[in-house]
Amino acid sequence: MGIRKPNPRYALLSHKVSFSRPQTVTEALKHPGWNGAMTEEINTCGVTRSWSLVPYTPDMNVLGSKWIFTHKIKYDGSLDRLKACIVAQGFDQEEGIDYLKTYSPIVRSATVREVLHLATVMEWPIKQMDVKNAFLHGELSEVVYMKQPAGFVDKEKPDHVCLLHKAIYGLKQAPRAWFDKFSSYLLEFGFICSVRDPSMFIYIKDKDIIILLLYVDDMIITGNASKPMEKFFSDLKSQFMMKDIGQMEYFLGIQAQFHSEGLFLSQQRYAEDLLIVAAMSDCAPMPTPLPLQPHRVPKQDVLFEDPKYFRSLAGKLQYLTLTRPDIQFAVNFICQKMHSPTVSDYNLLKRILRYVKGTITMGINFSKGTNFTLRAYSDSDYNGCPVTRRSTGGYCTYLGANLISWSCKKQETVSKSTTEAEYRAMSEAASEITWINAVLKELGVPVMTTPKLYCDNLSAVYLTANPAFHARSKHFETHHHYVRERVALGLLEVHHIPSHQQIADIFTKSLPVSSFTSLRYKLGVDVPPTPSLRGAVKRRPQLELIQNDSASSVKNKKQVQQAYKPKEIQSKSTLETVVLQRSSPATRRQNRAEDNKAEKTDANYALTAIPMYNRFTLLKEE
């Protein structure tokens, strides 16, 4: 009968669904689980006094209401609970009447990594808490009306409408109202709002410190103060409906795994769901995200038939870069094609997904055996875009051996030389260094050494220290000389680094497999640590391992070489015996086998990955 292949026309629509959701309110009310979730939501709205019923008048702008049904999933993919939420249809709101301001800050991903680095090195507990119906705590200052929820209409007042007192989900000003309510409470308790990141709150009293990171209704809390933290938790639960999740395990789609050497962050569950949505859960993996020449992929002129689906997958890949800096350049390259994607662009997007399939368990590791030395690497790809001829700049910053932030961005204007392109990238990296330094000062972390910035362009390095007039640099923008000012003030050191040791090269161009794998490891992207089977065997201190890394590596290599080194002949009789033995065919076969074994051992030693705790020494030596 032959082979029957699936119709590619329906390939994008065929994906697995783990849990089904009700399509109508009537169907949800018949289900005991969803009915209980809806009743719980209505009871919560009654406890918080979210609205009151008032008679309807024709001059009212009444918003619609809708039930949203979702599944709360645990970090291992199992079902936690069913959640039903009543949402106002905020798209009918009129600006100036129903709402005024809508902006609400959220914590930066680099701030989260910086705080996690601090907590990991200091071995502080990291707790996660969730606010139940967070937006229902926000007070509304505007007059907003909404229809009664379907299935729970008051039988005595069916023609009445809801006058909202709380900022329920769906309103455009709901996030801002909740943030104002919660931040006011934290300030009254004694917290200080960070100037560099308004979503980070710091409580400092004597030697006690508590750090709180807020992302809408999810929060991470860490610090060294046990008694003040317990008091804060009890007071927080009395003011809001809080859920203590315990130690951080699953935060904003990021899985956290604590181990003996530190903390490991990954998005394996998110990546698996992404592959299911793209119908590529069984695809063949690829070693790199992009080919060496992505601009020469066939079918550059054939438009992709479903641009909305392309944008959806590209947006999901952007969120995956929170713990996967190795795909940052590839995702940035794909997102530049979102306005008018072609078939070649979609093939490149599928290649990224195939690479994710092969490295789905990878993430970034935070080692606790490191320090707070701040350094950064910056690089650029001169005229990398064949259409606009603009350069792509990238940088990455480290605190000790832990990766904190990274960036890959096409520069705003065309650069007339490689020096100008590199100089622009250095300026962006210097700004990031200044921001990280400011956050560390707010956290009370002293900066003992001057931050270092590494660049592989000698002209750009010399330009930061020598304010001389050059014909090729007279057109540089003023803000690009920011790095020169930081160097002159003694707040930054710029050093040259060879091109093959430039870690930021992975953010500017597509690389071959060997270079890409090496830089990916230096970034800190690795597989999760395996549980130890050594039992009570104690490991040497981390500092001792770092100090003796170079010596131990040379010693191990010498031991491997000496293990297969032929023994010296001591006497003439022994020489004669050896000569007689080599004349035997069996002896010659045995000698060849030993030589092959020695070659395989040397090759295996060369391919052996450097341990996780030796990455700091590797970066320091380079």
C-alpha cells in the first residue's frame, strides 16, 4: 500500500491538548470541578466587595463580562487545580472616562538574575509567594460599570449592572491599581522602592535585609533575616489573600533546581509545550540554531501563507531566551522578519525549534562558589544585514562566573567602519555595567574592583583611552563617547581580547558547530546537574578547586600520558627478551591494541568537558 504521509496543509493545526476546557458557561456549570471554581470566584468577589448592583440608565457605558477558564499546572506538568476568572471586556473602555493611566512596572529579568546570584552566593533562602485574585485588591478611582456575570445573575435584580469598586481582571487600569495598592503597603512596612528597578523593594534594618521582586501578582522574597521575614509573612497574609508556595520551583514558566553547587534555571516545560504547539515534538534535532549563511536559504521570495502563526511562534521563542542566551541571535534574526515572513524565514524558525528539541534540558547555572567581580564582553558584526547594511551589536555581563544579562540588537544607523560598530557596542555594554553597579549599591553589595570590559577591536580600545581627533571618528554621536568618560573617571577598564576568546561573538553572527558549542559553554548554558551517588564523600572546598584548576589539569594530562608510556629498558637481557617478543605475531597484535587504547584515551581526554566549577578559572585565564 506504500507510505501515507500527513497532509502538510493541516500540519500547523494538529497539536496535542493536555486538558480540555469548557466552551460555554452552561457546559462549565454542569462540570463539578469548574462549577466549584466559578462559585469560589464569585465568593471571593463578594468578600472583597468588588462591585455593587445599581439600576441601569441609558447614559452608562456598561462593559461586558466573560468567564475565563484555565488550568494551573505544576512544574512537572501535572494538574494543580482548575481556575475560573471573571473578566471585564476592557476593550470597550473609553480613555479619559473609564481610565486615565495604565502603566505598571514589572521587574527586569536582569534584576531577577542579579538577586538570584546574590542569594545563591550568600546561601539565602529563596521563597515564592502568589497573591490570590491580586487585582481585586486594587482600588478604582474611576466610575466603571459592568454586566453581571453569566450564570450568576441576581434573580431579584436581573436588570441591574455592577458598579465596580475593585480593579478586576480585564480593565486597562487594573495592573496599575494593584501595583499602587501593594507598593503602598510595602512602603508603610519599611521597604524602600528601588530607583533602578521600581519592581524591586528592599528592607534594610541594621544587618537584616529582605529583598522582594514583584512581577504582577507573583513575587520572590529572599534575605538573611529570619525573624523580620517571618513577621513580614504573617503581616502580608493578614492584609492580602496570599498563597505560600515555599521554595522557588516554578516562577513565570522558569523551573528552578537547587543543587549542592548552586542553582539551575531552565524552561524545559515551556519548550516542550512550544514544540507541541508547533507540531514538532518528534522532530530531528540540529546542532546549531542557524546555518552559517542564513541569508542564502532557498525560497527567499516566496511569502509564507500564515504570517500570524509565524509571529506567534517567534513571540514564544522570545520568552524562551530568558534562560537560553544561546538562541538570542537566532531569535533576534527571525523577529526581524515578522512584518513579512517568507518560506525561507519559516524554515529558519523550524531549524531553531529543532535545535531547541536537541537541547531542551539546557539552562543557565548559578554557582555559589564565585564572587561579585563585574565584567562584560562586547562585540559587533560589521554590516551584517545585507538589506540595510547595519551592524549587529551584542554584549554579555557576568558577576563572577554567573551570567547576569545579555543583548543582541541591530544598531540604529549604518557604521562606516568596524571601529565605529565596535565602539557603539562598547557604549551599550558600558551603560549596562553602570546599571548593574547601581543595583548592587542599592542592595548593599560593595564593589571592590573596577568593572572590566573586553573588546576584540584594538582601534576601539585605543579610542576609549585616547581622546584624539580622527578623521574616521569625527562623526561619532556624542552618547557613544560614554564609555570614554567612564574610563576617564576610573569607573571602567577596557581591555583587548583575542577574537577566538570573545564570548559575545555568539550574539552577533551565526557560527560553526565547534565555535558555537565552546561559546555556549562559556556563557554558562549547560545541562542540569545530575544527582550525586557519592553519598557522604565530602568534596574539596570550591576555592581550592578554582586555585588548583590549572595545576590539576596539567597533572591529570601527565598522568594519562604516563599511564601509556613504554617502560625504560634496564638491561641487555631485557632488551633481547623484548626483541624476541616483538617478533611474535600475537605480541605485535597486542602492542597495536595497546597503542590504539592510548590514542583513544588521549582523544577522550581532549573531548572531556570542563567541569561546571572550573568555568570561572577558564574565563579568568582568557
